[in-house]
Amino acid sequence: MAKQAGSEEGTVFKRKDGRWCAQVTIAGKRVTIHGRTKRECEEWIGRATSPDQDGSRGARSSSTVADYLAYWLRLSELNLRPRTTQQYEWLIQDHICPIIGELPLTSLRTEHIQSLVTEKMDAGTGAATVILSLGVLHSALSKALKWGMIDRNPVAGVIKPRRHRREMRTLSAEQARRLLKAAEGTRQVVLLQLAVTTGLRQGELLALRWTDIDFESGCLMVQRQLQRVSGRGLFFSEPKTAAARRKVVLGPEMLGALKSQRESVGEMSRRRSGRWHENDLVFPSSVGTPQDPRNVLAAFKDVLRKAELPDIRFHDLRHTAASLMLQQGIHAKVVQERLGHSKINITLDIYSHVLPSLQDEAAAKMDSLIAVASPKPT
């Protein structure tokens, strides 16, 4: 494993598997980050070891909470997706630092963070945002604890607000058929068919490439997603979790629809050969580039109105797919794998509203067994 010096306080080296790594020493601890290129790692070391605006190092124990969080985010950004980094910046700048940012890091206590929770909830901030803020704080302070900068993680004892899950609206099997019928003749018909039958997220659908679909084995691989980041536009990123990178088996009807889609895309590229940008996308724009999710949403809303269906979110098609699979008696473990949930408990928790009808079916079947065995009244 050849090593190359990146700076007095950092090292850049290439692993045997081809990945580049960067290392810096923080509070006597060696921190390792993985990057795509040598230059990316060197730039990260430069940011990680650069002085703060006030001339002090972010890793010093005398840092304020705001100083430390800015430094931690610089260290972490190489391992985060751009959209996640942007979300963390928003939470830190808008929700955390205005309340506890000026406190010395070593003076931060559980009661300070509990007061932050109370103040944000009293101001009308949503529970989900407060919980996300606590998650960022917990991750950041866990590193500070590991590096010996604090004695304990004060987030551990905080009482979190109760999260109210946003109500999902799903389509029945009959409504799903009406949706797909209304979509016939539009550019989005196959995309909607795939959404309803697989539960893929919108970003996963728009990032699909033809190389991800194996028509012989009858399956597709989810390997990336399309995201929008403010200031950067649309870009492809890796799935958020290992479980989200998954294989989804397709039925003959869906495979046939995808073959028709491939022919349509091929014809579209030939008609626009002078303006076409080949990206191998299954659902490209009219010039081969990734479709803007906002345009897809607008087209979806048009189909809903045409079918005279409730005004639901595109993401509710994912919920619809999951609910229909469970109602069809498909095992929850299979549903979990098709949706890309990391644990079956997540699937069961989100779609518990479907389970009562399944319980009724189970009760009727078990009751029939007892009826056979029970003695007849005389």
C-alpha cells in the first residue's frame, strides 16, 4: 500500500482495491476518510486542517459548539452525499447554532440541548426537523467524544419529541388500474407502471439505465438515484443504504412494457440525433438528459386529474405498491427487499394499516381448522 504525504498533518494513499484514502490526526486520534480520487483527498485534508476564520483550529477543546460543528462537517463531507451535506448545513445553521452555537463545546450539557428542543417546538418547528437536528448533534458529538474533546455525549439523555408520521394516501387496485389506463399514450406510462408494480422511488426510477435491466433473468438492479441539490442542479448519487442497492424481479408484462420503452427511447434519439445526449437512461428527457423530477410530478398530476383520482404525492405510489403487495398475500420479507428497507420492522411499522385485513384473513383460516376439530353440539 503505497503512501504519499498530503501535508504535514495529513496523508493520502491508495488502497489495494483502488480507492483513495486521506488521514489526519485530530486530538491525538487518526481519522480516515475515503475519496474517489487523490486530488479529492488532498483537497479534503486542506479543508480539514485549515484554520478557522478567527485563526483557531476547529479541533481545539476551547471551541464553541458552532466552531466544532463547522469543523466536524468539513471532516465528514467527503463521506456524505451532497444533498445530505446540504441538509446538515441547514440544520446546523438554522436550527442548532442560533440557540446553542455560542456555548463552549466542553460546557455543553443535556439540559442545554433539552432547552433547544423545547424552544424549537414552542416556535412551531416540526418534530421531524427537531429529531433530525438531534441526530446531527448526536453524530457530531460522538466524534468529539471519540477524539477525547468531551467526556460524554450530552444528546444521549435528551427526551425527543413524538414524531407524527405524515399521512399516506394509497390507491386501491381498481384505482391503480384507472391511473395506468389514463396514462396510456403519455411518455410517463411505463414509468408509472414500474412505480406501481415495484415501489421504486422517483429518484431511483429516473436514474435507471438500460444496463441495470437484465431481460434474460427478468430483473433490474437499483444502483443509483437522481437528486437535486440547491446550487448544483441534478446529479446521480449512490443509494442511501446498502439495502437500497437491490435486485427487483419483474413480471412478463412489465418486461414487455420496458422493451416497448426501449424502442420508444431509441426512436426518440434518432429523431433528435443532433441534440441528443446519450446517458443510457430508461426514462430520459426529450433530449436524453435526466428528467427534471418537477416535470415528472406535473405530468403525474395531469394523469391523476384525467383519471379523476385523489390528489396524491408521487411517493404515495411507493406506498400503494407496498400496500397492494401485502394485500395480495406477498410475504412482508419480500416486500421489504423489493422496497429496499434495511429491516423488516421498518416495513411492518410503515404499513401496519394494511395488516388488519390480513389478520381477518388469518383468523378466518385458523377458525376453519377449529371448526373441523370441534365437537358438534347435541
